[in-house]
Amino acid sequence: MAGAGRTDFFDYSTFSPLYTNPAEAGDIRLEGRSELQYNSEKAHDLVNAAEQCLIRRGQPGDKGGNSVALELNRAAILENFMDDEELLFETIDLFLDRVSARMTALKKAVADKNPDVFMPEAHTLKGMIGNFSTAGAFEAAKKLEMKGREKVTAGIDEDFQALENELELLAAALKAWRSG
């Protein structure tokens, strides 16, 4: 929604039927905080609720030859989408369709050591990933975002590689779910 001075990027009122605008409802929790701060806390609560959506199976270098794979907690993810499988699969399709372009842009910004570009790219990826998980890829994107906010470029190549690896696991798990 475009508007002068408006700074929110996502309308959380469309995300959950339980959402009400605290300012309109006279919510005392809003006291001393802006609506944007309150909405950010609401979003954080939603992300924390999804935290257990991934279970890691196997470990890198297992002697038994097991590869690292993610097993999605489908019930928890589906619950976050209000049990609307059509909406969930549409979101998975959008994620899989768009994540490559976002990673390409992030890779260039990381190679250029440009925190003013890699920070918002990492933030966008973190938000995309957060629909499905707050582990692995989410944490890797968050780490890059925080380094960008702090204008730190040390170690970002390794952080990008970690994100790329974690994202590969997430994408494989989502593709398997979507096709199966």
C-alpha cells in the first residue's frame, strides 16, 4: 500500500485472521510504541511459532553415507497457512520461482562487498524463507542481514556459502513436498 511516510512493507492484516489493528482496537500494548513496532513484534511472534518447522536428518560426513536432508514438519507449516494447502503450495511455487534471482543479486552484492545492497537482499531472503522455517537458511540470511546493518564485510563470503548450502536443503525439501 503506497502512502506518504508509510514504511511497512507487508500488510500483516492479510496474513492472519486473528490480526486486529491495535490502534483501532485501543490496545494498551501499543502505548509508547509505534504501530510499526507493534506489527514487527507480531511478525516476530509468528516466526517464532514456526520455529520447529524443520527437522535436520543426518549430519555432514556421516560414516554411514547419509547426506544431510531436511524433513519438513508439514503439519506445523500447514498450520501456519491456516490449513490452506492451496495457499501453501502457491507460496512454495512463488518461493522456488523467485529465490534464484534473489540469490543471484545477493551473490553479486557479497562479491562487491557492498553492505548497502547485501543487507536488504539478505533481509528479503530471510522473509521469504521465514514462511517455512526459522532455522538453517533463515539464520544464515539473518546473519548476512545483521552484518550488512553493521557494515561488516569480514566473513561474508563464508556466510553466503552457508546460506547457499542451507537454502539448497530447504528448496529440495519443498520441491519434494510439492511434487509428492
